[in-house]
Amino acid sequence: MTTSTRLHQNNKTIAQVNRNDQMTFFANCELDLHADTSVAGANFRILEYTNPTCSITPFANSYKKKENVPIVKAATAYDDENTGTTYILILGKALYFGANVDASLLCPNQMRANGIIVDNLPIHLSYDKTSTHSITFPEEGISIPLCLNGCFSSIPTRTPSQHEIDTCKWLVLTSDSAWDLSVIPFADFEDAAKAFEDQARPRERTLLALRSDPLSSISSLFHDEYIIDTLQVSSMTSSKHLPSLPAAKLAQRWAISEATANKTLKVTTQKGVRNALYPIEQRFHTRQAQLRCPQLSGRHGRFYTDTFFSSVKSIDMATCCQLFGNDIGFTQVYPMRLKSEAHLSLKSFVHNVGIPHILHSDNAKELSQGEWRKVCNDFSIHTKNTEPHSPWKNRAEGHIRELK
């Protein structure tokens, strides 16, 4: 038994299909250049909640701030019209609004930080006709074309079934790693990239300016006897993650001052918390890999890594090594046959020594993308890359010099 309903609002259409008593929502995932975090709507199914929440501030002060917005890991289904294949698109560290928004929002830079290629320039506006107007997953070799909904680039998706989540291929749009814009120095990265370009091409200098006036509209959605008021804004910012337990409540429970409760919440990690959304029929295994190994925190937990090669093969056919070292001369070396095995050396280091607090490396692909990135995400390792052509900023080079 299948029934369908379409809700019209501001010339946009949200389709609801009831299949076997399970509601499925069809809606767009729109690229929003003004959103600093991705937003999951009704076309997403929540996979995991995180205990911290955050407050959402609209672009205009006349709109009310929205408190305690949950931060989730969510999934939506994309059906490829050409091949008939269904892909599950995953959003990590996304704000969940559910049916309160008529389209989910994708933050382009949050996806790019996960190694996704986002080409949001419409083909008909590309002056040299080189735009693909698509989202590309380099590791999987899969590209999803973008559609235009008005002037917004978007992907048509729907709510996936549990069977599709379990069996279809996952494509991760945004990572589960921390996405705290107060910590990630985007401006510093941009300044470093500009400085490098100025050094590489001192005679060429280009200044680009972009000015955009945000638009907002308030509308009401009428359907049968229900009235849902929906506020649409084109820009928003999110605060730091807030714990689900207020400091006043903790102070009351523990009989401590509120100042002490605030300090307790500030230094308390919630990385090990998971929530089950479906009936548990077997043992519920944790997926918190970063809690299984010792944490190398503090000043000396900042490690540097690099790959160095030898002109002579070892007995076991190793041609290179992956080195890990810190600021007090501790060095760990793992022989490798190929430089693409660097992620295996990182796993060995984590299990044998511990999880670095911060891991510095150069911009080599095998030390910043692919399997290396997945290992860092699994163990919640905060990574940093040196500026291009600046090897002296990586202390691992000094360790390599001493070894050689």
C-alpha cells in the first residue's frame, strides 16, 4: 500500500510517500555558501546523536536564536538515474532540524575539508566551459551531478530505508571529526596559501571580490488541518558545542559550586557516548577506536611524521620508512615497501606507542588523504600540514638527518 502527498511552499515542493507505514521524504540537499555547518532535514535518517548541542544564530538580529540544536551523524539516499544505483550520502557533525526545514543544507568548505571536490559553478556560467557542476569523491571515483533549484545548486535525495543503509554503498560528504571553526585556523591557512602563490608567481596578482546581500523570507505551510510555520534564512553561524547537561544541574547533583561545574564540563570529554536508535538484538559493539589506545596528550604528545627512502632494499624488500618523532628526541620508525603503506605504519604507531595529540606532516597525498585520513578520523587525531615547499617546519626532517 503506497500513498503520496505533496506539500507546496514558496514554489518549492516536498514530497512525502508512505510506503508500508514508513514515511519517506523527498527533498533537495542545497549547497549553502553562507552556512558554516551542514544541516540535515527531513530527507535524512539519524544514525547517531552526539551529546553536545549548539545554538544557531540567524544572519539578522530580529530573528530569535535557536537553542539546543542536536549535532548528529545522518544519512540520505541518492538514486543515480543513469545506472539505477542507490548511494547513501553521510553527513557527520551536522545540525539536525528535521521537518523544520524544507531543504537540507550542505556546507561546501566542510565537504572540501573532507577531501571532496565541490564544483558549484553552473556550466552555463562557466566562461571557459570547464565546470563540471558536480560533487566528486576522488577515492571512490564517483561523481554526482548537481541540479539547479532556482539559483541554488542541489542534489535530489530522499529518506533511506534501514535496509538501504545496511546494504548500499556509503559516500561520506562530511567527516565525523571535530568541526569547530573557533579552533580551525582557516584564515591562517588562506594567508599561507596566498603567500606561497605570491612567492611562486611574484608578477601575477589577482584580487577577487564577492559581495552578496542575504535574503530571507517568512512563510507558512498549510496542509489539511496542520499549520507549520517555517522560517527560511540564507545565512547562519553556530556556537561552540554545548553539553547536554547544564552546569546548574550538575552543581545541584554533585553539591558543588556552579563555577566548579562549568570547569568540570569544560574538561570532560564525551567522545565515548553513543545512542542506539533501533532495537538492540545483539551485543552492541562500540566504535570509539580512540578510547582503546593510550592518549599521548600534553606538550610532548605533538608528533611529526615524514617518509624517507633508501637506495638499497632491505632483506624483506622494504624501500622506505615512515618516521614518527616529537620534540624530546623520541623516534619510532616503521619500514615499508611502498609509500602508500604509510597508513599501516600509523596504525602500528597508535597501537604500539599511543594516539598523538597532534600529528604534523607535509602535503603528500599518502599523508593527508585516502586511508591515512580515515585512520586519523577513526582515532580522532588532529592533523596539521606544513606549508608547501617548507620542509624545515617539519621536525621529522631533523630526526631523518640524525638517522641517516
